[in-house]
Amino acid sequence: MPRTVLTAVLLCAAAVGATPAAQAQAPAARGPVAQAQAPAARSQLQRPAGAEDGRSPEPYVVTLAPGADPERVMRETGVTRVRFVYRDTIRGFAADLDREQVAALRARPDVVAVERDGEAVGAPVGPSVTGRW
């Protein structure tokens, strides 16, 4: 019986280990429709043309102190190109900001962080990962 269980565990581990490689090749195998959809999701975070000079708005995430009012902070700093307002787990907002707005937000005592928005990539989880989750 233990040999059967060990065999089953090894087969499952091999299947899990092979999954990321199969997923990485999946978009190319599905054709041009899948390839056309993937860049559309990323285009929301791409820098606008001319953003390198600091005058053109770029996507940022602003984290506020607990109890701070996102709408008041946006109004007082002239933020108008809002992408999303966070009110539940954290207080803050995502918006397209120019250099002056970033500086004004960073100077406020009710602003915890002002970070350029972007994609987050996590480490792959494979069969060699141990620990409790």
C-alpha cells in the first residue's frame, strides 16, 4: 500500500511541475485572438508618450493613512484622472499623475505612499516548495 501512495504522490508532483510550461505555451497555441487580448490588458499600465519628461501623467497608486478621505485628497491636489478608489482593505486611489501632483501628494501627512503602478510578478510555486499556507 505505501508504494502505491508514493507512486500517486510522485505522479501528482510531476503533473504539477509540468503545468507552468504548458501554460506558458498556451497563448501561442490558441492563436492570434489570445495574443491580441494579452497586450490589451497590459496597455492600461504603459507609460503615455512623452512621459519621460515628467510632465505627462503616469499611472500611480496612492496609499492613504487610515481614516483619510480619498476624494478630499484628490480634490486638494488637483487629481482628476482617477483609475480606481480604494476604500475597504486600504484607503487610497490609483490615478494618472504628473510630477507636480506626485510631489504635492508626497508632501501631505495623510499620504503613506505614492508608488508608480505596474505589473507584479510572483515567484513560481512548484513541487519543491514546502511550508504551511
